[in-house]
Amino acid sequence: MSYAMRILDDSKKKNPNEPEFHQAMTEIIPSLTPFLDEHPKYEKAGILERMIEPERQVMFRVPWVDDSGKVRINRGYRVQFSSAIGPYKGGLRFHPSVNLSIIKFLAFEQIFKNSLTGLPIGGGKGGSDFDSKGKSDREVMAFCQSFIDELYRHIGADQDIPAGDIGVGGREVGFMYGQYKRLTGQYEGAFTGKSLTYGGSLVRTEATGYGLVYMMENMLAAKNTTFEDKTVVISGSGNVAIYAAEKAVKLGAKVVTMSDSNGYIYDGDGIDLDAVKQIKEVQRGRISEYLKVKKTAEYVENGLVWSVPCNIALPCATQNELLKNGAELLVKNGCMAVAEGSNMSTDLEATHYLQDNGVFFAPGKAANAGGVAVSALEMAQNSSRMSWAFEEVDCRLRSIMHDIYTECSMAAERYGMKGNLVAGANIAGFRKVAEAMLQQGVV
Ligand code: NDP
């Protein structure tokens, strides 16, 4: 058995009951085999077994009081996976499904993603099983403050810099940053995704969605085509989905679907994004409310968005949202390319099905890296007490996504897997972290 497969097997045994973490390791580790075989120095230094063990993980109680005076308890997490190339960096997810396995998978992926950006950021992730749906602003604030009452001692501008993810947007980051500042007395860039009024960066809100579309732009260019006149299917209707749709439309595409956890909308005229922003960003409502604005659109409850014919599919909701049945529908309807906006949108079976059927596929760790890349640019602006213009940040983002695409393509080709961006992203992301670890000794 190869070094990579042996370590994968051992880690699965050592971490039972963590299916999402197993899945993330299984998607990454085997594809490193040709690289590890070529460079035995990494096995000698135990790099892989060190890389799959988080440097630190904290779990904590988060008590808070709801509007009726009832005491509520949630569980908080922060997994600080790797600081080999920079301080821990990765978002916080607030969703009832959150558990240690999900946070570990996200933090593990984040190591590779952050490495691919070419910026000095390590990998981490955190969150809670808190559900903000239906909560008042005061309840969300009470939860966020209690969450930070514990987390503040583990984070800092040069230590660990959280940001948003599912269920964590500008409102939550604001409440958490306020409490962090109160407890530490430090006005520093300990969070990204901040509002522009207190140190946020232009383009951070748009970054993951725009970056995803820039990645796809590179993929389409490799196939001698563009977004012009393409039909795009998008899942989700949160931060990533909305700004992916916005940029795809700007580049000439028609986006015909968006969804939430209850169902999807189909608008053959092209989704009215202002209406979606109003429903999701302002009213915090359900995507079905789109029908009140656009009577000719359709709403399909619990439907599979991948059944809608398209040229390009961008999953932007959550992990394992595009499985083999969805992949089969996309192939049947002639979809040419898929890029993951959500982390681990597909499982391995679906990924292989898409690749085997000629669908050009980009994994989340490359395709959605634009968010964390602009977060790193926010950190740079905070350290220098400067703020850059929208065009400057957007231009850097576009160039970073181009570089990521190129690096993944070249790594895949170098190891005999031309066009396999999954293997390319894993090898390119691993290479830099492994080398940094080797040079820093056994720590
Ligand atoms: P948001 O909370 O803004 O939006 C999430 C969207 O996905 C909502 O429409 C939500 O619907 C839907 N969704 C969430 N969970 C489920 C589920 N279990 N089943 C079906 N639909 C679901 O999150 P983001 O847009 O920020 O994040 C989306 C994805 O992108 C995540 O995988 C995240 O890890 C990834 N990502 C985000 C980055 C960022 O900068 N925000 C950066 C890189 C990756 P509902 O409202 O019904 O829950």
C-alpha cells in the first residue's frame, strides 16, 4: 500500500464517526500519490500524517438567553488545522447541521485552498450549531457575544482570523467583532468580512461569487468559449450564489435558477437579481417569495435544480448537494462545465461521473478561493491602515483566480492528468504547505 493510502486508512480509524472529514481526506490524499512517490523526503519527514492532524481544536459551550427569557445552549467550534504558511484563516458557519466532522472537513480543505491563493494564510474553520433563522437581531447578538466570550482567547490578527460562511454574514461579523474589541481592547484585523465602516474591504461581499465566475471564465477560455449566451444553473441564494449570478450575467450569461433549502425557482427570462437581493439580503425571506415579484416564474418545492437544462452549473449552497443523480441529469442535458462555489458540493462518485463524461470540473478549493483571497487582501489593508478602490481589489481577484487556474492545470499536466483540476488543485495546494513544514522542522 502506498504511503498516501496507508496514512488515509490510519486516519479514518483514528477519527471514527467523522464522515465528512473522511470524505474530504479521500478526495484529496489518494490524488497526492504521484507527487509523494516522486518526493520521498515528505514521507521521511512524516509530512502527510502531520498535515491531517489539526494543530489544535477547541469546542465550547455557548449559553445565551432568548427573547422569552429562556436559557439556550449551543456548541461552538474552532479547528486550527495548519499554520505552516500563515496564521489560521477560515470562516465560521452557523447552521443546525454543524458538528466536529463538518468543521474538520472544511478546515482541512481550507489548508489547500489558502495555499492555492499564493497568499500567506494557514487553514482553519469554526462555527456552531446555532440556527439564526427566525431569531431576532437581539437574539443573534446575544449568541454572537457569548460565542466570542470564549473564542476571543484563541484568535487575533496574527494568530487566527475568522470570517463568514453559511449563516454568518455582515450582521454576525459585526456583533462578533464588537465583542472581540470590547474584550481585548484591540482595534485590529481579527476578522474579515467586516463592513466598510470599520475596516472591511471593497469586493469582499462579492469575492467568492465573482471569483467563482472568473475561474469558470478561465475554464471556458481553455475550451475556446465564453459566458456569452450561456444558460447557467445556480443553486443556493446566499452570498456566494447571488454574486456568482451577478458576475455571470455581467459576462453575458443567463442565470435561470436559484434555490434555498426548501426548493428552487426557475425563471426562463433570467433571474431578477434585485428581487433576490431584496428577499434574501434585506427581508431574510424564502426564495419562494420570488413568485410574488415574477408571476411567470416557477417554484419547485424540494426539487433538484440540476434537472434544469444548462450549459454551466454552479453549485453554491452546501456540501454534497450535487450527487450522482444530479450529475447524470446535467450530462444528459448537455452541461459542459461545473465549478463548485460551495465546499465539497459533489462527492467523489459525482465528480468522477462528470469528468468521465467530458464535463470540465473545478473543485471548490480552487473555484471558491476568491473569498479567502480577498479576505487576505482585507488583512493587508488593515495592517497598512489603507483601503483600496473597488477596481483595484477586483483586478487583483481576477488575477489571483487566473493564477490558481493556471497552477492547477499545470500541476495536473505535470503528473499526467491533463485537464483534471481536482488532482491539480490538490497537488499544487499540498506542495507549498509540505515544503514550508519541511523547512520548519518537526513542529
Ligand atoms: P449563505 O448562508 O449566505 O447561503 C447559503 C445558501 O445555501 C442559502 O441559500 C441556504 O438556504 C442554502 N443552504 C444551506 N444549507 C443548505 C442545506 N443543507 N440544503 C440546501 N440548501 C442549503 O452561505 P454562503 O453563500 O456564504 O455559502 C455557501 C457555500 O459556499 C458554503 O458551502 C460555504 O462553505 C461556501 N463558501 C463560502 C464563502 C464565502 O465567502 N461566503 C467562501 C468559500 C466558500 P437556506 O437559507 O434555506 O438555509
